[in-house]
Amino acid sequence: MAVVGHESGACTAFHAHSGLLVHSLLHPAVTEGRRPRGVRNEVDSIEIHPSAHGWRAVAGHRDGMLRTWGLGSGGLLRKERAHAGSVTDLVTTTVDGCRVLLTASEDDTVRSWDAETGVLRDVLAGHTSGVTRVAPALSGTRPVAVTVSKDRTVRTWDLRNRRPARLPGEHPNWVRTLGLHRIDGRLYAVTSCRDAAIRVLDAGTGESVREFTDPDGQPLQAADVLTDSRFTWIAAGGEQGRLHLWEYGTPEPRESTVPGPSAVTALAILARDRLGFQVVAGRNDGALAVWYPGTGEEPRLLAPPRRGRDAGVSALAVAATSRGTVLLSGAYDGTCLTLLLRDGRQLHSHRYGTPVKAVATGSVAGEPVTVAGDDSGRITLHRLDDGTVLRTLPGHTGPVRSLAFSRVGQVDALVSGSSDGTVRSWETSTGTPLHRIDLPDYVQTVAHADRVLAIGYGREVSVFAPSNQPTPPEHRAEGSR
């Protein structure tokens, strides 16, 4: 047989010699004559293999789903959400007499499954960008998987070195966003990792306290928290382009928007104004939208979609100024914009040669500033009022993923996390390096509050208490995990 996958999410099985249609393997939405808006059902990969009960076809979909069909009957045998991103490649191999299915994904991971039962065997995490291909091979007599990624690396994995799919306290995917927030008198870390949950972790003990999930099980990839005099609110956005708002003590969303035209890639929730509090969302099409929960209105565009495949918003930050609330956005095409939130008027813009994946706002010697980190490893400080470059902070050898203003001892500082596996801090007024922490994985996000530094690297979050004494930039900083 030949099996073909379609944009609708359906697969068709043909007799390979005659071309006659044997089965139509239909996605449930197609069977019902609909295609849910914003749900990416396209078939991106197909694999066919024999089993104890006949031949099977496995389809990997753009929304991260795996569907297994029996080619004898044409019936759907199993479906599961395998990844937080598109399933880009499927292949089977044999490990110690067991048939294993390997799946590669845009969520930066490769996963191995028992092909007969569908049980997850292992998660191979280490790539820093989408994995495009996976191939089984032998290293001597040892079965391995060779993977190719958009991060321009090729990796070899030992398929016998089977690890638990998820360790206690570990996120199922890479930690994408991280914030430290004081709720009911305690400090919590709030994280997202491109699965369907926003997690609240006790910063002191590391214990999971609460989870807020998308009602449809869709991946969430940005979140923020707002605490006012009476309530704590959690806002989140995901790949369907929807925005959700939770009251901290309630598991169901207080309010949600309809699916949007593009995924939410960055998000901030702001204090109340005369219309209530605001949720600002950056989208994958480059648009910036403002949502007022409780008004019954859909989000309004602050900045329209932009042309180009890399125009997506990768980072957001806000600051209160004498002219009103200012919004800072960074994009994958290297554009960094500073806008007035009330009307979208652009104050200034900068264009970097590589993607800007981290932005923040703060002050230097009492003067409001913005900072941007790009994929070259460069960090640039600008005066907020007119965009003048104040200084650049070299040191990182990989893309800067996250930035946070902080106070280290008696010094105003900037903390940065990078794909080079380090977290660094600088004195903002002089640019003098203060500390460096070396970590065993790529650093995705950092947050600082109440003299506590939280770092998301790989699928873990660690909390550090940095030393007050500056250390040479090429030495590891002291810290407690």
C-alpha cells in the first residue's frame, strides 16, 4: 500500500500497484464535515510498520497529535498528543527485540514509543530548535538515533540508555516562560512550556502548587501574573491564538477569547486603568493586540500584522513613563519597537542583524531604559525616551534568551540567560560584569524578585541566591540551588 497525508488531516491508503483506493483514514473533524479554526491538523509525517496484529500506519500532525490506523480494517487504533509542536518525522526501529517508534518535532525534542502499545519510553531533549529528521543506526552493536535540528547540530542518542520520560518536578517540555510572583505572601514561580498547562511552583520548596490548563488541551506558550489588592489573575496565550484569564483560586478560565488568526508568542498583563486591567499579546504574524477582559470585546490591534515569515513577536516588556505606559517588543526578524500603549504611536525602533528574543525595561542611575538581547549574544541598552544607545554588554557566545533587571547587593544589575548555558549579570551604570553561573543545559528564561533568582534551563527550574560579592567574569558564581 501507499499512504498519503493531506492538509485536512485525513490520510488515504492506495493499492501501490493498481492505484485503487483501499481506505480513507479520516480525521474526526473531517468526518464531521468541519475543520476547527486555528487547529493545525495537517499531516506532516507518515510511517508504516508491521505489528502483531497486521500492518499499521502512523500519522504525525502539525498540532502534535499522533494517530495510529490499522491498514487491514482502516480503523483508528490510537491517538495521543505526542508533542507540543508539529511532528516532523516518524521512523521505527528495533531495540532489544522491541519495535520502537521514534518521533521528531518542532518542540525541540525526539521521543521514543513502544510501537505496539503506544507507551512513551523516553524523551530525548537537548536540541535548541525544531528537530527535522531522526534516523536509527548502529554504533557497533548499540542501537542509536541520529537527529538533525534547525539549531544546525547533529546529535547521536543511545536508545538503550532509557530514562524516565518525566522526572519529579520536571516539565514535560522545555521551559519557555518563567516569572517570580508573590501570591498570598509566598513567592511562586509561574511557568509555561508549550503544553496545555501553566504551572505554579513554590519557589522555596520546588513543589507544584497549581496548574491552569487550556480547556481544549491546546499548547500554551506565554503567561503572566497580576496581583491587585484583592485578587491574583493569571493570563495565558497559546498556539490557537486564544487568550485565557484565570482567577488564581479557580481552575476554570474566568474568560477566554475566540481563536485568533495567529498563535500568541508573548504576553503581558497590566494593572487596571479606567476600563479595567489589560492583557497585551504579541502574535506570530507580528501583530500586537490589547484585550480588556470583562468588557465582552475582542482584542483590538495596537500594531497590525507585518509581512515576512520571521515577523513574529518573540518578546514583550512594559514600563510606566511620564508619557504613559510604554510597550517594548522584539521580533524574530531583528526588529525592536517601542510604542505608546494607549494609541500604538511608535516612539522609536531599532533593527538588529539577528532575531531579538529578549527585551526588558528598567532604569540606569534613575533614568528609564530599555534593553534587547539578540541571537548574536549581544545585549544593548537604550535610553527609553529617545532610543539612544547607552552601551552594549558583550560576553555571551550564544543567543540571548531572557533578560531581567535586578538588584544584587547594593548594585542595580541586569541579569541575562543564554543558549550558551550561562547566566550573567552586569552593573547597569557601568557595564561591569558581576556574576556568571554555568548550567548543564541551554538557558531559556530568567526571573528576579525579592533577592531570588530563578532560572529555567532545559526542562528544569532552579532557584539561586547569588553572592553579594562581584566575581571575575570567567569564573563560576557561587549560588544555592
